[in-house]
Amino acid sequence: MKKLTIPILAVLAILQSCTPTSKNLVADETAKKIFNSTELNGIEKTISFVDSIILDNTNATDINQGYHAYFDKLKPYILEGKIYPALVKDTVKFKFLETLDEEAFAAIWRMADYLKMVKYKDTILTDLHGFKSLKLNTQGKYMIYLKETGKSDNWYAELHKSIDIAGDISPSFFTWFPMHQKEFDFTLFKNRLWAAVLLLRMGEPFDESVERYLKENKLVF
């Protein structure tokens, strides 16, 4: 068995080095100009987090093919008018996001602070301390990145304009992108970052996340 250990480890190392992940992803010059080192490190971790889920979900070895395959899985939901499944459970997503430096988190995200009153079934609930809802930070550096990227890429110019008007990613982009994702190369930093942002923004159905919160906090039985 000991004689087999070294060859097996060598094969695993080769396979890992051949798998294009976020480690092979280099930030473009626009990103380097806008984000500081702490923010870029957080972005790299975020992309890596999404990459690992995508590869595991699709059994792909090529990251570009993996993203295309994952978005292909979403197309039937669009055609049938159904809600997308979340990339990962909200509890797992938030646990990861909490590991990011605050500055890196704020470059892209904010936690919604208006969910102190929600309607759950036929009941109005207030003071849901700790209930989390992820939103895009329209005052964050990611918006600056989109605007700058849009100067040489019309699609990103439209994306920035839409988010600036809507205050978040509009429903039209949630449906349009999976249907047209074949036009995008996910080995490019701007596209991989956008895919990670889009997929993390799509959380679990609101009613389900509220119900789980209530049960975890023993507010319903």
C-alpha cells in the first residue's frame, strides 16, 4: 500500500493542476485599478466558492463547460415559469460570506435591513432579528467596476444601467442570462465574477427561508 501512495498522490496533483479553477483566473486591469488587495482577495475566494459548487454540481472538469452546463440546467425553469433552485442553501452561503473581510463583502453585497416586518402566510411578523437577506450593494465598488467595464463592453454597460435604475439585479437579467450564456466565456474574469454574483444573489424561495428561520428560532411549531 505504501508503494501505491506516492503514485496516487502524484496523479491527484496532476489532475488538480489541469483543472482550470479560480486559481488560474487573473483579475483584469479594470479590476486591479478599482479593487484593493483585500477586496480582490475576497472576490477570488467568492469565485472559488462558486466554482467548487459548479464543478461538483455538473461533474465537469473544465470550469467554462461547468458554468455553461449549470446555466443550461436553469433553462427548463425559465420555460416552465418556475423559480430557480438556489445554487446552495442560504445557511451555507451566509456562513461562507461571513468569512469574508467586511471591506471585501461591501464591495459587492449588503444585507437587507428592511425585513423587520414580513408577511408569513396570513401573519405579519416583526422584529425578525438575525433574518438575513442578501442584496447587491449599489454603492459598492462592483458597480464602479461594471461601469468601467461597460466602456468597452456594451452588455456590461446595459447591466450597470439596469442595476442603477432598479437598485438591484432586475428580473429580466435573471431570465435573460441563462438563455444566452453560451455567448459568454467564463474563463474571463468579468464573466466569471458576474456569474458568481448572479448565482449567489439567487437565494432560496422567500417563504422557505422565513419558515426555516422561524423554526430554527422556535417561533413556530
